[in-house]
Amino acid sequence: MTWRGSTTVKDRIFASLTYLLPLFYVMQFALQLRLPLLGQIPLLGTALEILLLPVAIVFTLVPFGLAGIIIFFVLFLLVVRNERIAHFIRFNTMQAILLDILLVLCNLLVNIVLKGLGFNLITETLLNVIFLGTIAACFYSIVQSLLGRYAEIPTLSEAVYAQVR
């Protein structure tokens, strides 16, 4: 749905690049918790590591782990709130930011659940759902962005439309 005008190839590429951040965070999430799924499907982990190498380099260049906060504020204040940037890019940037926020909340929830239940089948299933759901949402959004369409993710896109006018 491109109701705010047509999108250029440059807009499509920039909009799809924003989804590398949630992919990077979900990969960190999986590696931090030593998700068994990555051991079962090693090609997935290797492909994601190669794809996310430029993002990892940026994160290692900024000292004290401040890269995430700096990138969040730069994207939110200079892209999402900038009316001169195309709506398509601002929409996808805000959606990627909200996916990051959801991952932070899921990480908090998982840490609480892991302390209470330990690592068992239920928690492993929860971790796999979070990991695979985020990867599916990101790849869907990347493909839709490259096609010049708005990636409509239920509930999340409604929150994005409320933020991006």
C-alpha cells in the first residue's frame, strides 16, 4: 500500500536497511541465551552473522555499549520525526524501532521466566517463538520494503501509523 506517493529505489533500500537493527538484536538475544535452534540450523546462524557483520562493526566502534541508545535516538529524532524524509522511510524506521522495543520487553520477560522455571521445553519453545517470529517479521518487512509496499504487521503497524503522520 503506497498511499503517500510512489517510492524510489533509494527509498526502498533505505527503508529495508532499518530492519537490520531488530535482526541484530534478535541475534544477540539468541546468542546470549545459547538458543539450541541455532545449533540445529547452523546455516541460519551463519547467514545471519554474515548479513549483520556491518551492523556488528558499527556497534563495536562505539565505546561503552552506547551504540544502541545513540542509534535509537538518531533514528527516532532525525528520521522518524523529520517531515522532509519520505513517509515510507519514516514508517519502516519506526516499525523497526518498535520491533527493537518488543525485543527488549521479551528479553526482560524471558529473564524473569528463566529465573522462575529454568531452561526447559516451555522456555525453549518461548525462545524459539520469539526468535523465529522476529526473523519472520523482519524478512517480511524487508521484502515488502524492497517491493515498495508498506509492511503491514497487525497491531504493530497501527502503533506506527499513530506515531508517523
